[in-house]
Amino acid sequence: MQASVHDAALAALMISDPQHKCGATLALREDWCAGSLTELQAADILEPLRAPGRPARPELVPPVQLAGRRPGSREGHAALLHAIAHIEFNAINLALDCVHRFRSQPPAFHDDWLKVAAEEAYHFGLVVARLQALGFGYGDFPAHDGLWDMACRTAHDLLARMALVPRVLEARGLDATPPIMKKLKAVGDTGSVAVLEIILRDEIGHVAIGDHWFRQQCAARGLEPEATYLKLIDDFRAPRPQPPLHVEARRAAGFSAAELEVLSRPRKA
């Protein structure tokens, strides 16, 4: 009897050691592509997990307790890369949770999110290697749990998950990456800039996957996507984009010109 892709995703999700989690995630994607895993076509799992598998460090603290990450010093430089590594580690867990949780979706959905999980594992390894080049490792700086917190808050609803994780939180990374690359260029870290070029390219595709399934859910429920998106941001008190937006990247990921114009406006007090 073939193993379930959903159970295999949960097993990888609960691995605590980052290196082992990345290896299991890449193997999971290979097994799926080889046809070694089956899809259940069962009801979605609506209960949130308390926490995914993760190492004892980094210490998780509220975002306001995190110090600035300015690459002018060696420690600040490493703290900036560490923050990126932490985002990538969380993104592995988010993608695996989609495969484990949303079992009612077609094979194309699980194929998409296994692809995302594997690419996030690859990104994590690239960033950790840059961090190690500075003499630091993953866990050496505190971090926050905002991405996983939103995953828990949207565990009951695929529409909300696709809107608020890929189209809000991950799309913010599209805006933030070019300024970070500029800072790293200024301190001569061309190796990390090259890594971020790979991540930005792939993250456009990840946000586009979220956009596709968000719009699919809107169509299935008879909802207008862009009005629904703004309502979900308000309903969940999710962070709105902070201009300037990376318009070219967001357009490539599925945001319309009209939507970007609305998102670029200053919010009324």
C-alpha cells in the first residue's frame, strides 16, 4: 500500500532538525514526482497544530523585541541573513502544512505546494551557508513567529490561508528583497546578493501559486477576488503592504494594476 502524501508531509513538518527537515522535504518532492505517494481526497484537517518541528533555537520573541539588522557590522550583517533564513525555514513548514491540511484539493494543488516546500528548503540551505561564512549559524539570533501564527489563524480556511500567507506575508518579501540586496551590495557581500536573486525569482513563483489558488477559491465561492482580499486583510488585522511596492514582481505574481494602485495608497487614519 502506498504511503499518503499528506501523512508524509506531516512527518516532514514535525522534524525538528533543520538539515533533516530539508532532506526529508526534498525526498518527499522526489517521491511524489516518482508516483510513490498517494493522495487521499479526504476532508480537510481543520485543527491547527500547536507548533511544527523546529530546533530549540532560535529563541522566539515578539517582533518589537528584535534589534535592528543593519549590515554595517559583522553581527548586524549576520542578523540580517539570520532573519532571512528564519523566514525560509518557516516557509518550508507552511508549504508542508498546506499539503498535510488541505486534502480535499486536487493533485495540482499538492504538486504546487510540494514544489514550494522543496524550493524553500533549497533557499534555507543557501542562506545558512552565507550565514556560516560569517561565523554564525541558524539559531544564533532571536526571531519571531509571525508566519506560523498566521498559518494557525488560517488553518480552518484555504481561502484565508492563500490570501494572507502567500499574497500578504510572502508578497511583502517581494517588496523587501531589493532594498536588502542594495544594503548587502554596499558592504560587498556579492555572494548573498546572488542568493537573494535566486530567492526573489522563486518567490515570485510562490506568490503566483498562492494567487492562483486564492482566485480559484474565490471563483468556487462566487466571490470577487480583489474586494475579498482587502476584506480578509481587515478581518484578520493582517499587515498591509508598505510602499514602495515591487510592482514588477507583484504583477508577475498575479496582482492586477488596479489592485496595486489601491494597495499603494496611504491608509486613512
